[in-house]
Amino acid sequence: MTAVTSETVIDPLEQALTDRAALIQLCVYAVDRARSAGVAERLADGLTGIGVTALRPDGERFDPGLHEAGGTLPTDDPELDGVIAETELLGFADRDRVLRTPVVTVYQLRR
């Protein structure tokens, strides 16, 4: 059944997809602000259940196309230069589409 208003016809599938996107954004907002690790984990698990994954690239090589640098951490180890030390703000992907890139701290070789 299609909902009808005085001016437009609303496609139920389009409305469901719009509602899904809004709920995902609300859950991401809640994960960012959860004071309880258990609550944040439950929200992240719920998102994973519908195909939305948290992006925590710790230990990966920094790629400006995939990550946003929030800061650097000095290192004397040349092998760590350009490697992500930690994730400051989780990123999220809805299947293959990135919703938000993760903000990360990157090791930088001390000069």
C-alpha cells in the first residue's frame, strides 16, 4: 500500500530506506556519546547486524583516501612511520559505502 498526501505519493521502499538511513545516523551519534562501553558495544553490534561496520584501522598504514589524520605520535622506529597508532573517532561503512572516515593518530618518524 502506498501512502498518499494531498500533493505527493510516497513509495514505501523509498520511505523505509530513508528511515533506515536516519536510524543509522542516530545510532552512530549515540555510539559517539555513549558513556558506557557496554552500551557503545551493543549499538555497534546492532549496526553490524544490519550491515554497518565500525572502522577502526589501528595498525594499518595511513591512507589519506580512507582515513583522516587527527594528529601524529613521534616514533624512532622507521617501520612505524606512517602507521596508524590509534583511532580517535570510529569510522563507519554501510556495506561498501563509507558513511564516515575514521579520524586517526599516525606515527611519524622523529627527525
